Amino acid sequence: MHTTSLILSSLLLALSLATTAHATTRVFLLGGQSNMVGTGKKSELKTPYDADQPDVKFWGNNGWLPLGPACDGRPEAFGPEISFGRAIKDALPGDEIYLVKYAVSGTALYNDWSPQSGGKQYQKFMQTAKAALANLDAAGIKYEISGMLWMQGESDAEENKGDEYDKNIRAFIAHMREQFKTPDMPFVMARVRNHYGGKSGQAALVRTAQQKVAEATDGVDWFDTDDYSMMNAGHYSGPGLINMGKDFAKAITKLLGS
């Protein structure tokens, strides 16, 4: 009996060590405009999203916080990170998950987020991401940047820059991969709705560009958001944002081959 117990203990230890050895610390970057910021109301959250999730870390207030309703400094609102973090952790239970989000309402890719022109939001996004990664470096934590989530394009359509979105998003993806030294970094776009710039046809140009670029670029994917519930004509409700986060996780998991 004693020998059996020793053998069992040894096997459990070996299994534990093997699991630890293969665990990956994964960093996911989230960027975009108002629908990435998220206008979901805390009152719309249900279990498990209505409480802190200590097994997923979120970069906020210059430190790593448990993912939760107030992790981005807005105690009464949330974005798609809430369900994305939960879903990706459930899909990759042996890995450590860290989320870095920077998003600003009403911002466009052609100027605000443009790496080529040094757009203000691009610069702030990079500052945020680099600060988070520097913190992990200082702690001696080895990590990989496992993907970027992008919910943006409404302002480009509204500001009649839809015809430029194809080349701009291609350049943006390539630049992100270069800057973070991850040439194959998965990149997923939630396709914008046909609202802002819809009457002028600009929204259709952005939507087509997002789908076309995803289908023509290795490691890039997109998904549709047209059926999500809405708070108003241009912004998703809490349940809509929950669905968005889950769909981001599905797409990223597929690109990671998990």
C-alpha cells in the first residue's frame, strides 16, 4: 500500500511538473474606439462576469489587477474584455492570461491610430502596452504576445475615409507585428456595423476591407457583429459586448491552433 502511494504521488508530481513546464504566459492586446471601450452597464452583468476574476490579469492603474467590472477604472461600465478574458482562460486553462487594453471613443485609424503619422492614440497605445510589458520584464516573467483584438472603423467611415481603410489596416497589422517582434501575431477584427457612414456607402467600404484583409492575410481573422443586441444604433448593449468578447476568444483560439 505504501509503495502504491509513493508511485501515485510520483505520478501526480510528474504530471504537475509537465503541466507547469508547458504553461505559457500569454499577453493579449486590445485596441479600438468606443465599442472596444464598451458602454455596457454593470447592472447587465451576470455570473461570472459580475465579480473579479483573479485568474485573469488586466493592466490598469499602472499595475496588474484581476479582471472585473471596475478594472479599467469605470465601476459602472465594461467592454468586451470581461467575457474575452474568461473565455480565453477557459480555452487555455493551463496558461497565464494578461490583458492590455487601450481604446478611445471617436478615434480613426487614418489619423489617430496611424503609426505612419505618429497619431496620438497610436502613441498612447504603444506607451500603455510597453509599460505593461516592462512590468512583466522587471518581474522576470517570460511571456509571449499571443494576439491583438481590434474593434474600430466607425470613425473612418463617418469621416469619409473608408476607401483608405484597406491599406491602413494592412499597414497597422504589419506595424504591430514588427513593433512587438511577433511576425505571426494573431490579429482579430470585429467587423463594424453598417451604421456610421452607412448612407454614404463608407461603412460598406470599411466592412469590405476588414473582411478582405482578414481573408488575404495569414494569422488574421474577422467576425460579424450585426446580430448583437444594441444599446443604441451605434453601440452594443451589455449582452452584445459579452457576445463580442466570446467571439474574439473563439477567433483567437482558432488562430492559435488550440
